[in-house]
Amino acid sequence: MHVKSPKLTRSLCRFGRTALVALLMCGLGGFAGNAHAGHAALVLDASTGDVLSAVNPDELNHPASLTKMMTLYLTFQALENGQLKLDQLLPVSAWAADKAPTKLGLRAGQTISVQDCILGMITNSANDAATVVAEKLGGSEDHFVEMMNAEGLLLGMTHTRFGSASGLPDPDDATTARDIGKLAMALYRDFPRQVPYFATREFTFQGRLVRGHNRLMDRYPGMDGLKTGFTDAAGFNLASTAVRNGQRLFGVVMGGRTSLARDNLMARLLDDGFEHRQTSPALVAEAGMPDHRIAHRVLAALSPIGSAEASPVARTAPHAKKMGASRRHASTVASSRLRGTCRKGGKSRVGCPRHGHAPSAGGATKLATRSGKKLSAKATQRD
């Protein structure tokens, strides 16, 4: 990028660092233990960014596998700046192979291509594939999480704190429907040549067919992405996008009580958005998890230590210490990344130049219509 004024650039960097530190302090500081499975919904117009419908859009919820949208954002970014190639083989560590389901069943010591990691995350919501990419780009998953949180701030996700590359249960992670909407729009804005991956319904991996979890794409006309998510603590989450008569909308549902209730609500939200109607908050509440917010807040007020709703997966390391280190390091990561930003459409973003790696026509991606099957939810994380 040609820079006319080094002095101006240094001033912008200093301003960026100050702003990001402030965001970290006020945005991440109060998250730990406050997220829960509360119902929330949002519909956005892609061309204007206007909010067409919103119910509890700023309520803190657990992201579950919607987390992988940020992992994919950084993956696409690395493809564009040449740090990764689609056919590049990545090593699988024991840490990645040992991740809880859902996963591709990778074994420590084997390798997997970047493209198969992308497809595994999008279709199967593969936790092992997400961790493989995280370790390649960050050196460790912990450092990659710091990169995720720094990038989230650059995208304006000021109420989000990621705890892993996969979205496996973590009592300290948190996001909002509004922040997930920002991330969804950023993916389509910043990586137009990569987003066709989100329409993948299934792909062939090591001779077997890996089917996707996004059943709604099979029955909602014009829907061509994004991502599902579920943990016991989060409920059933979904970020979707669809096009009708040349108009693209983005929708977010958080805290659905079942996958079917979540999908039906998303269909209604998008229908209402295309027809310029508001979706009833009562319909959003009906599709959501039982509302424990009052009890949760009473308990939080009585307890000196905040905690999220119970997670079924035992954690192997305390997270409180990592929270403080993550906040401190994220500001360093974000400010150092700002030094390499480019200007695109009036927005600052990292990863230049702008030339992407489009999904190859002869690659592993196979789109097909599937007959609907009931979702078999795992106790930990399913989609």
C-alpha cells in the first residue's frame, strides 16, 4: 500500500492503539460469567446495514460453534495475504485430535489440507479442524484466541469474547446477536470469493461423505450460508443469509430450544424481513430456551464469583488467569495488526492485497439436496 504521509500513519496507529485498549477495558471486562442461553434474534439488510428486526440483540449469550465464523474469517484472511494455501497440508497435533465432538476424527501425526479444514468447519462444525488451523496461524490455540479477540474489536464486536477456536463449552465466552451479525456481514464483505464455501452442504473427506448440519439451507429458497452452533449452555444458535429479488439479508438466532424451533424462527425472521414486517418478540421467545435470566442475575448478585450456566464438559485448565493475559495481549496483537491494515471501501481491514482463492471447481466441495433427518444432539456440542 502506498503511504503518502508516514507521520499521519504513525498518528493513526497511536489513535488505533488507544481506541482498542479502551474497547478492551470496557468491552471485555464484564463478560466473564454473564453469558447464558437467552433467546435473541436479529435481521440485517446487507446493502445498508440497517436493522430490520431485533429482539434482545445485545443480550450476552454463548456463541457455541458460531465461534468458527471468526476462525474462518482469519483463515480466509491468511489465504489472501499468502500465509496459507488451499492445498497446503497442516499437521494434526494431539491437542487438536483430542477435541470433543463434533469432529472429523483426525489423528495426531497425520495431515489435512487447508481446504478440508474449511469444509470440515462449515459442514460438520469440526472442532479438530478448527484447532489445526488455529495452531498453524497462532502457534498455539491460546494465542490464536487472542488474535480472534483482537480481530473482533477491529470489526466492532465490542461485546464478544471468544474462549477457543471451536466454540466448545467455556463459561467465560460471550457474544451477542448484534456482534454475530457484524461478523457475518464482514465475512461476505471482505471475502466475496471465499464465501461460496458457506453454501456447502456436504463434502467427501478421506473417502467418506461428511454431511452438513444446516438443514434450513435445504428448504429455504435463496439461503446460501452461514453457520450453525449448539452447546447445552448456549442452546441452538444459527447465523444465516439469503437472497430474494436481489436483496440479501442476514439473520441471527441465539438460544433456540431445539434445532427445529431455531430453524423455523429463522425462516420466519427472513420472510418478515423480505416483506418489511417486524417479527413478534413473542415468537422469538417461544422458540427460545426457558428464560433463566432473572434467577441467573439473582444468583450472580448473591455470589462474589460470577459463573455461566453449567457446562457439561470438564475444563482442563482454569480460565480466569487466561482472561487477564488475553486482555493485555489482545491489545498488543490488535495494535500490531493495525500497522499492516489496508483501506478498502472506507473500512480498515487486515490482510492485503485483495486477491482471494476461490473454491476450485474440481475440489472436494459437492453440493447436493438431502432428505431431512432428525438432528441427534450430543451432550457437549453438536453443530
